[in-house]
Amino acid sequence: MQPVATTFFFYLLAGLAVLGGVLVITRRNAVHSALALILTLLSLAGLYLMLYAPFVAGVQIILYAGGIMVLFLFVIMLVSIEKSQKEEQFNKLWLVGLLAAIALGGLFIGVYVKGKALFPEAKVVLEEGNNTQGIADYLYGHYLFTFEIASLLLLVAIIGAVVMAKKRI
Amino acid sequence: MISNFSQFFTLADYAMVLPIILLTLFALGILLIDLMVPAEWKWSNAVTALIGIAFAAGAVCKAQQNLRLMESPFVLSGSMIFDRITIYFFYLFLAGAAVAILTSVHYLEVEHEHRGEYYSLMLFSVVGMMCMAAGYDIVLIFIGLELMAISTYVLVGFLRRDRRSNEAALKYLLLGAFSSGIFAYGLSLFYGLSGTTNLGGIGQALARHMEANQGHPSPVAVLALLTTATGLLFKIAAVPFHQWAPDAYEGAPTSITGFMSVAVKAAGWAMLLRVLVWGLYPLRSVYVPLLIFVSIATMTAANFAALTQSNLKRLLAYSSIAHVGYMLLGLIALASVQYPAPAFFDGLKGILIYLLVYTFMNLGAFAVITSLRNKDVIGDELDDIAGLFQRAPVAAVMMLAFLLSLAGIPPLAGFYGKYFIFLSLIESQHYILAALGVAYSVFGLYYYLKIANAMFMRPALDQERLPISFGMKTALGISALLTVFIGVYPEPFIRAVNWSLGIVHSGAVAELMR
């Protein structure tokens, strides 16, 4: 299928991502920040979809917008929101933060200007269907055994957490 | 693109990974059975674990028989290499785990922490070790490393009521995670340089890279080598990445300290050899000077630090760091000569024999220290071992044998490990390093004899006879017998190591070692 209005959707999603990012650091209420972060993560997932990477988009939503955000919300629940809203931040590091942001931005622009040779000239369009299947082929084919050992690794991590944390086993 | 499953898991794959599958099943079984076992029967979990190890050893034996039927040593679509060195390491891990389990039973009873998870985690860590030794794909090696490491972190902190154990586990976890991160970073750079996760493929890509650059690797390759080597050297506790070892060894349950110092270290060595010799062999002109520095630093720092220790576990921790220094000398010898030279094989042979004899003498020494732990005595200070000859004469004489063997005195096993390493150094014309190694071995005798002096010359603080459990007796018997036997009649063991080196002659691997 021929994509329609890609430029429009790119700027829309990119704008939403930046807007979400700005809101994350400017909101006083931690819950609002977390919700703004979800906006950023979801618009990034949309950008991945536009690049024909549905698997990465799915993982982005499930892992980041789903799992990691729940973790964030758990932490926020432990903090008293009303109190933290009124409190003054004791470390004023905005200058350092600004410098770091400018340096990073400069780096990106520098790479874009100087490193044109590094990037391919023509636009590479991946085939629509092959992305997720390709990952599955590797995961359940070539890396089958490694995949199984990785599940063992997770099991050991769970056992370890229970052994270390539970009062009586 | 629908692929046939059997293409990825053939009969040969099954035969070769059977030991790993069996150990996993037994580890899971122990977790389930433990729920039904009453508190006074917890020792039966140790029996189950030992049966599991026996089954796995049987499967390794079967794999060994099938070895000659295989056309290529690579199984599981190239992510595992099943050569004779793999088999050798498998036996080594299983032996180390079995002896460590025998020393654990009574110790855990005394600590009131006798739970099935202990044995289960031990078997899981052996599974990880096997993946490290047999892995020929950096992803599998890394996941195997993490499986072993996470099991070991938990085992180090297994005495939850003991503050030292908690502290050791936390330190080990943080430093271990940090070093794993650096290691993974290095591996990712190698993947970027070669476009493959297969060690053989990485080796070939690096050989082409070195040819294209007239033997001077690009900065990226050097950075990748440095970060990878940092991760590897951390895992075997070489100076300057050794700080975690004394703390972790001191705080861990003593039976686990023994296990860590032999099986976990042997697995680290297996991984180091696989990555540096099989994969990164083309970069050896870069890493040999690095290893020379590290080995001299390791021998110096560890031997001097060991002099002043009054805690037995810390002392043996530093001694085990010093032994890593000697083993690194063998790696220097084998990497500084062209592949089929005699020094190459003698260096590899030295490291393999060293790991074998080190397993039994060090486990034996830790077993004696483990048996010092009794109702009210923590038993890891030098004063606790004082007068052991009056309290448990047989154990004291065995400990003397282990100590002399660790120092490398000729009629005992430790001598042969050092002999082949120094031989390979002389063959590769590293005379100064060989002299340094011998000098430090003599130097090390001082702190080993300090323990012997306490055991035989000083009066005991506690005159009571030391109770030694049945499992401990078996473990001590096996370790002492092998330490003496390998020393007196090393022929069959040297032959076994020669057999395990046979694969290096075969075409597929020899191709990589140019």
C-alpha cells in the first residue's frame, strides 16, 4: 500500500513527542509528568510504525508505555504528591542541564551536517511483512537454544528475588 | 518463509546439550520437591542434586563417545562448539559442583539456612557455566555468563541473617553488573565490526581487518578489545579488577566461597580462552602486552596483600587471585607464538592442568575451613584454625597437603600446573616472566606456611574435638586423594588433557588459529 501524507504525519508525531517531552520536565505534578511521558512514548511508537518497524513499535508500547510506566506510577504512588508540589527544588541545575542539552543538540546537528557520507543516499524502504517474521525466524530458529537459556535466566532471577526478599520460605 | 523446526534442533544437538537439559530438570525438580520435604530431611535435596550431577556426567560421557561420529564440532546452528576442551570443562564443572555440594550439607544445618533453593541455584549456575564453556556465539556466552553470575550473587547472599553475607552479595552484584555492562559493550562493538555474533565469524572478520590495515588495528577494534578484556579479566578476578573478590569470598557461605573459587573461576577461564584464543586471536599482538602487565600486577598485588591477612577466607581469596596471575602467564606464552608451535599447546595444557589440580586443592582447603564453622564459632580467622592438629589430626594433615600443593611443592598436584606453565614460558622465550613467576611461587610459600604453622605449632583455643560430618569427610577424602594422586602419578591426567587438546589439530578450528 502506498503511504499517504507521510510528511504531515511525521511532523504531527514528532511535534507531539517534543510537546510531551517538554511537559514531562515542566509539570510540577508528577502524575501529569508521567502522563506526558506516555504521550511521548506513544508518538515515538507511531514514528517506528511509519518506518515499517511494527515489532519495535509494539515493543515500545508494551514495554515502555506499559511496563516501565507502571513502574514509574508505583514510585509516584510512594511519594506524597501534594507535598512535593509545594516544595522548592533544592538543586538548581538548570544551567548544567541547558549546557548538556545544547551540547547534545550540537552533536546531532554536527553529525547531520558533516556526516552526510555516513548515511545512505536513497531512502531505504523495508518490505512490509518481513520485519516481525524475520525476528521470529532468528529467535525461534538460529537462536532457539539461547532463547531458552534466557528464559532460564529470568527464572533464576525470580527465584533469587524470592530467596533474598521473603521473610520465611 | 516457514522453516522446519527439526533443522534447528537435530539429533546431534540433542545428544550434545543433554547434560544441560538434565541439570535444568533436576534443578527444577529440587525446587518442587523442596516444598514437600520436612525441615529435618533437607539433606535429601543435596542427594537429589548429586544424582542430577551423576546423570549429567553420564550424559557428558555419552556425548564424549558420540564426538567421533560428528563431522563438525559445531552444534545448534553454530552457536555451540562441542570439542574435547568443552567435554573437559564440563567434567571439571561437575566435579567442582559435586564436591562443593558435599561440603555444604552440614554447614547449612549449622547456619539454619538449609533450603532447597541453594542446591537448585548451584545446578543452575553449572548450566550457565556449560553455556560459557561451549558457547561459540557471543549472545549465548553472555547469557550463560549472566545465568551463572545471578545464581552466584544469590548464593553469596544466601545467609540472609548475616550482615557480611548481605554486604558481600550487594558488592558482588553491583560490580558484577557493571563489568557485565562493559563486557556487553565490547561484544557489541565486535558485532558492529564484523556483522556476526559467531566467534568464528568475528575471528575471520578481524583477520581481514588486520590484513587490510597492515597489522595495525583501528581504534574501534582496540576499544572493543579493551572493554571485552576488562569484562573477562573481571570475571577471573585479575588485578586491577580484583577488588570484589576478597569481600565476596569473605562474606559468602564458606561452601560457596569454595565453589566460587574453583567452578566459577574455571568457567571464567573457559570463556576467556574461547573469546581471546578462538575469537580474537588475530588481535593477539595487541592483547599480549596488556596481559603481561595484568599478570605481573596480579602476582605482585595478590602475593603482597595475602601476607598481611589474618582472615583465612580473605587469605585464600588473595591466593586465588595470585593463581590467576600464574595462569595468565600460560595465556601469554600461548598467544605470543605462532599457532602450531609447541609453546602454544604447552601453554594451553598448563592452563587446563592448572584448573584441574586447582579445583581439588582449593576446594579441599575451603572444605577444611568450612568444617571449622560450628555452633558458636564462625571459624574463618587464623586463630580458629590454631591447634587443628590436636582437634582433628587427619583434617590438619590433609590441609597441609592442600597448602603445599597450592604453593607448588613437587610431589603434589600443584607442581604440575606450574611446571607446564613455566615450561611454555621458556619455550616462548619469556625468560624474565618465568623467573618472576617462580620467584612469586616461592614467595607465596610464606603465607601458606603461616596457616600450617598455626595448625601444628600453636595451641588450640578450643580443645574440643572438631566434629566432621560424613559429607565433609567424603569431600575431603576425594580432594586429598586427587591432590596427592595427581602429584605422584600425573600420567593419566596429563593424557586426559592431551586428549582434550586433540581437537586443536582438526581442520575446522585450526583454520581460525592462523
